[in-house]
Amino acid sequence: MTVALAVVAIIWHQQRTIDKLRDGTSQSIDKLRDDTDRGLAKLGAAIAANGERLARIEGFLGIGMPDAAASRAAGATLPKQDPGQAEGSGPS
């Protein structure tokens, strides 16, 4: 009888230990998932912002556009400067 009671106590204790470990692991996994989701959301927002910034730069420079659109892009009609003329200085 004592042996059977000892076996049941050991099994019960092991089951409780396993349940505690499972709960702790489950909480850790949930936290990792939440952290990953937040990180991916921040990364997605940063990628979108960089994509918009790149699109504005490409639009300004006329990169990646058909020739007709590039000729209408901002800065496409700026007057040509003499290579020897310093930027920002006008004729004297």
C-alpha cells in the first residue's frame, strides 16, 4: 500500500511540474509572438515610409519613369549651368 501511494505521489508531483513548465513555456511563446508581431509591424511601417521616400526621390529625379513622364517631373526643366559656374552664384 505504501509503495502504491508513493508511486501515485511521484506521478502527481511530476505531472504538476510538467504543467508548470508547460504554462511557463506557453507564456514565453506568447510573449515572443507578441514581440515579433510588434517588430514586424514597425518594420512594415518603416519599409512603407522608405518606399514612399524612394518614390518621391525617383519622381524628382525622373528615375524609373517613362521618358514622357520624366520630362514633366519636378526639376526636369531646370536651366543648364555651365560646369565651371559655381552653384548658387549668378553672373557677375
